[in-house]
Amino acid sequence: MYRNVVKNMKVKDDLYVGGTLQGNVLPFTSGNVWYVDSTNGSSSYTGKSWDNALNTIQAGIDAASAGDTILVAPGDYAIAAAIEITTNNLTIIGANRSCNDYKTLVYTTAADNLVEVDANNVSIIGLGFSAAGGNGHGIAIAGTTASYKLYVAHCRFDGWDKTGYGIKCDDTQDQPDLTVEDCLFRSWATGAIYANCTRGVFRRNMIWVSASGIGINFVQTGGNRPDSMAYENYIIGSNSSDTGIKIAATEPTDGTLLVANNVVTNCNLNITQDKSDAGVVNNGTYANGAAFAQVDPNAG
């Protein structure tokens, strides 16, 4: 979590209070700061202050260079095409106090992804995402090359039972050091997180799994992608054909995946693995959800 205070950053309504991002200390930035406001901004403004804010997140991203920060005011941000991030080392900060907020909401009016990341060292904090307008993923990562060190925190992902994942890794390109923490995922028909990455960390997330969906899907389809962790997540299912945490047979090596201290309940399969349970330890419920509150046999 970011710990350094941004100096000389102007306050906008309830977006930043007392130098903090709604309880989370703002990140230090040595680059430029760009301002986005869907209500009062304009495509003809400079984006260099709240009084001259741009009106779309994509405009802020397009104006920014590596090392810059984009501040997004409370409001609704309707998109007809995916927001594309191709610039390295960007930080995008919305107004959400927690994963339960809708203060800064991005929603699609077409069958497309909400955000596509094809860059390194990108941070997305405090935004809400809604797929109510059509099928697609909340955040789709990578495409042409591997994307390193994407950080997603304090975001909300609402799937509205549309086809797609809240966060989707690419099947051919790696996403090393992906971190997703303190986020909420609700009603993604396919699943919440498609974890096909090296050294991924998924922690303290709240996940509601749809009838045939998967909470966290450790796929590992693209070669040797070891050393990921999922811990302290809370996952609740619909007791249909859903799975809380799924570990595929393509897991690279026994013991290179840690699934620990998660609470998973009411899924048809709470935690299931096709290869090894060597790294599945100390979870509140485990394996077949038909056995109510089954205790993890690997609990210490």
C-alpha cells in the first residue's frame, strides 16, 4: 500500500480529505498530475487543474506520460469502447473510499472490456466498474507483450451476470507481479479473477460467485508461471455449479502456489485442485461444498 504523501496536490470535494485518498495515503509522484471530472470537465480543457479538468479517463491517460498520476473526480464515466492503458508507470486514482463505493463509476454501454492494460507499473485505485451494458471483462491485462506489476486496490467490479471476468489475465502473455487487494467482485458469470500469471498476489478481496462461475481461477496455461498466492479472501457462492478457488492441473510445480487463510463457503466446490494440495493450507472450508463447513484437512 502506498505510504507517501503527495505534496501540493489540490483537494477536490470529497475525493481527497486531509491529504489522503479516503483513508489511504496518497502515493508520491515526481511526474505531472492530470485531473478528470465527468461533470465539470471538458475535452477542450488542459487537464492541469480541477478548474480545467478533462472529462474522460481516456483523455487523462492520453495526456499523461510515464510517471504521471491521473486523479478522477466522483461521477459516472460511461464508455462505448475499452479504456486503453499503454503508457508505463501510470497511477489512476478514483474517489471510492472502499470497495463498496460507487463514487467514481466506470460503466460500459457496449459489449466490450472496461479497461485494457498493455503496460508496466500501472496502479488502479479507488474506481468502480460495471458491465451492465454488455459482455466483457472488467480489466483485461496484456496483449502484445507481458505486462509487469499491475496493482489494483479498493476497486469494485460488478458483472451483472454478464459473460466475462472481473480481472482477466491473457492466455499467451504473462503478467508478472500482479497484485489485487481489498477489492469486491460481484456477479461475473464466468468468474472474478482469471489468474494466469507469475508471482500473482490476491489478498483481502470479497467475492460473490455466480451460479456457474469461479471465484479465483488459477489456470497457469502459458508455460511455467509459479509462485502465486491467494490469502485472506472471503468468497461466497450460490451452491449451484460454482467453484470458489480452482487450481488447474497445469499448475507448474507442486508447492509453488499458496492458498491460505481464505474463507470459502456455499460453493458447489469451495476449493478444488486437479494437481496438488501441497500449498493449500489453513482455509476455513475446503473441497466439496456439499459437506457443510468442511474443515481444511491441512489446517495447522
